[in-house]
Amino acid sequence: MVLQSRLEDKIQRQLQPAHWEIENESSKHGARLGGESHFKVLIVSPLFEGKSRISRQRDVHSLFAEELAAGIHALSLRLLTPQEWQESGAESFVSPNCQSK
């Protein structure tokens, strides 16, 4: 799990997460066993406060630029502030079906 480890490391070092989760969903999208092409990522960070959802997504995509270039096909993101996490959690965080199956 090389790519997943790199994502985890960057989240911990760069985003000051109060909570985070990564799920490798590659096997749900026809990837070979042990593949790393589809990830579902939840990050709760105070660094997201005052930023729009688009700005948060851009920040995380920029942070993961090398990993995206190295073969990640899909990255489902849920990026919340600690207050948003307290209010809503992640109950409705479901990745969309992949169209390249």
C-alpha cells in the first residue's frame, strides 16, 4: 500500500487533522488485488475553516499531486472543519460508482 501510505503521511504532516480516514476502494472498481487506484478520504481539519468546499478540494488535490500522477484514478473527498464534523459526521459519505468499470 505505497500510495495509501503516502497519502496518510501527507495528511498527518500537512493538514493537522483532528480526524481522518482512508478507504482503498480499488477492488470495488475492478482493480487487481492490492491495487491502489480508487480512494475514499475523510479529513477533519481546522485548516479548512473559512474555506469553500472547492478551495478545500483544490488544496488537497495539490497536496496529493504526485500520488494522482502516479496512478490514482479516483479520489472521493469529504473535507470538514471540526465543527462540521461534530454537526454532521460522515454518515452520508458514499463514493459514486466508477464509470470506467
